[in-house]
Amino acid sequence: MKNVLVTGFEPFGGETINSSWEAVRPLQGCQIAGANIEVCLLPCVFDTSLEHLYAAIERLKPELVISVGEAGGRSNISVERVAININDARIPDNAGKQPIDIPVITDSPMAYFSTLPIKKIVNELNKARIPATVSQTAGTFVCNHVMYGLLHYLSQHFPAVRGGFIHVPYLPEQTTIHSNMPSMAVETIIAALKIVIESALLNGKDIAVAGGATN
């Protein structure tokens, strides 16, 4: 049976939970569209996160890789379009590192685009009444670092394997600290990720619908 690798992050920035891992963790061992789901927890640390990711890819030889991260302040499922080759950390990572204006990988392309059918995924999520949009930025912290590193690694070593990145909102319990911030129930995020995986497995090509932004 083919494998799908789905990753989430450990808590960071003083948090005790990370919504990405809380939603990814229950997917371990699930079967979706004929594929077995394997999950992996990534440290919120520059470079080390990629070491863990690459080791999981080498071990599992997945057909599809989807990394998931937390985006506090966003209200919907954000399907990322592009990762840029820059680390520009507003806060330190969990190892205390704070790279500023440093490439993710030196002497590499300026950006990589997701190889997931991002607009089809958004369409399927919205059909399921789960709010979702195409996002034009994965930030410049560890999430973008992982998305860029993932797509670079796949292009170099596993060009037939598709990959991409999904940002998810805070969980409701996190808003006790982050007041007035939007949130989404973990059950809804889990359901969304299952749709993301199924859509990616069943759709080799994307659909041509508007998904851009005006600002």
C-alpha cells in the first residue's frame, strides 16, 4: 500500500500545544483513497526540522508529502501556493536561533511552487463548508523553511513525489491566551486534512479557477 507522509509541528513561542500537531496526530494509520497515512512531528527549529523531515521521507518513501503548520490570526484553512528561499525570523525558534535574511538553502532557486492541486483542494474544502483559501505566503519562519526545504528535496531526490504545505488556525482553547483571535475546532481541521489528502491523491492536475489575491 502506498504511503502518505503528513507532518505537524511541536509548540513554539511559549505555547503548550500546536494546532497543526493536534490535528495531524490522529491521522496516524488512517487509510484514505487507498493510501496509508504516516505522521511525523517536526521540531520548530531551523535546519533540524528539515533533518527530521528528510529522514521520514527516506524511511517511508511516500507518494505524497503534506506539511501542516499553525498560523495564528488566520481564520481558515490556508493552502499555500509558494515557498521562498529566505529565513527571516521575527522571533527565535525553539533552539534560540533567529536567522535574518539567510537563504533556506544556498545556491538554490528563489522559490518553489506547491505541487499539490491547490485550487481543487480549496474547492473541495469549501464544498464541505470548511472555510479555505489559497494563500500567497507561508511567512518567513520555520513553516516557510520546511515548505521550501520539502519542495527542494523532492525536486532533487524524488521528482515524482508531490508535496505542499497547509496552514491551520488556532484551536479554541488557544484563544484563552490569544484573545480576539479566530480559531477552528480540531475536529474540523482533521476533517479538512482528510479532504486535502484525498483531493491530492485523486487529482493529478489542478482546476483553473480564480484563487488569487488583490493585496
